[in-house]
Amino acid sequence: MLSGKTAFVSGGTGFIGSAVCRVLAGYGARVVFSFHRNEEKAEELASQLEGGRAVRLNFRNSTQVTETIEALYREMGRIDILVNNAAVSQIMPLAMLEEEDVDLVLDVNIKGMIFLTKAVVRGMIRNKSGVIVSMGSIAGRRMLSVPLTYAVTKASVTGFTYALASELRKFGIRVNSVVPGLLAGGVADGVPEDLRREFLKHCAAGRAGTAEEVAEVVAFLASDRASYVNGQNIEVNGGI
């Protein structure tokens, strides 16, 4: 399904990111992914992906992001798929937020996504093809007890997807997002038990999802099978 394609996945060592890397590689893509701190975990993941590669990126440094992507283009010639997955969160109520707390989450989750996409899209425009899939969250689509700054950044993925899909359509580049619901693992491990029970009560599937289920949707959107899917925010939440 993705044979011959090269994918760049930001935040590849995370719970969802690592599943995305494995699934894309399983469908034949060459996967390059970014990590920030955990080099050992990154090397382990790269070893599991045929032709896989890890690059260290700080998404608060837009110059580093741009230079890294330009170097990858010089080496590989093309990036066919971009998965915007890297994100951070802080569990802190509004009354306790300081400016630096807000800056951290917005810098990584919004500015980082924008400048990574800008760097990758330049090559996609030259090649007149490409696919961008960004990772949203139910935190940005429903009234939930979640960190304010994280919810704001994930809500922004919806507007990012709509606007960018419109801007890039003339270059043959598709832009979509995937919006996971409650998952079994990752950041969802910190969800209080009463909120987890409330979600499951209203979820048609009656269970939490898996990172692999989210990754399968990402892989579909990244493939030519989804050539008629553009500018969409696809919710993967079991039905709520």
C-alpha cells in the first residue's frame, strides 16, 4: 500500500507515534521519525523498521527543524508522507498557568507543527505530490476535563487541516487529520477512573481504542486508496 514511499513522523517514539511508524513501515514505507530526548528508545524503534531512521529535533527551534528537513531532502530526494504527531501537555489549571507554561505547549504543538510542515511542503510542492496527516485529539473536540493549553492546540489542528488542504490542493497535496478518542495506553493512562467509566458508557464500541487502530487510519489516509479524501478531520473514537 505504501511501497516506495518515504514518510516523516514527528514524535515517533511516543505511544501513538511508534505505532504509526510500525504500521507505515509494515505497509512498505521507508520511515524517518523524530525524537527529542529518548535516544535509546529511538534507536530501538529504528532497528525494528526496515530502513528506519531516527533524527533528534527540538520543535522549539524552527531553524533546526528547517535545516534537518533540508538535509533529508538532499539525501533522500523526497518525502511523500508527513505525519504531524509530536505534542506535549502539562496538567495545570488556568489559575496556575505562567507565560512560559503556555509558550511551551503552543511552541511545540502549534508552531512546531507549522514550521515542520512548511519545511516538508517545500519539497512536496516541487514534486507536485504529497500527503499530510496531523494528529488531533478528542480533547480539542469535546467538553472534557483536560489541560486547557493542550485542548487549545488540538482544537487548532482542525483549522490547520481545513486551511492547508485548501492552500495546497493546486499542488496535488492532500491534508487530513486523525482525531483519536480514549485509548488504552499513553496519555490516557492518566485519565481518572470516573472519567474513563463515563467515556465507556457513551462509547458505542464499549471500550478504549488502541494506538494500532489509530495508526491504521493514518496509513489509509497516507495511501493512494484515500485519493478522494481531503480536508477531513477523521474521528477514531469508537462512536461517541
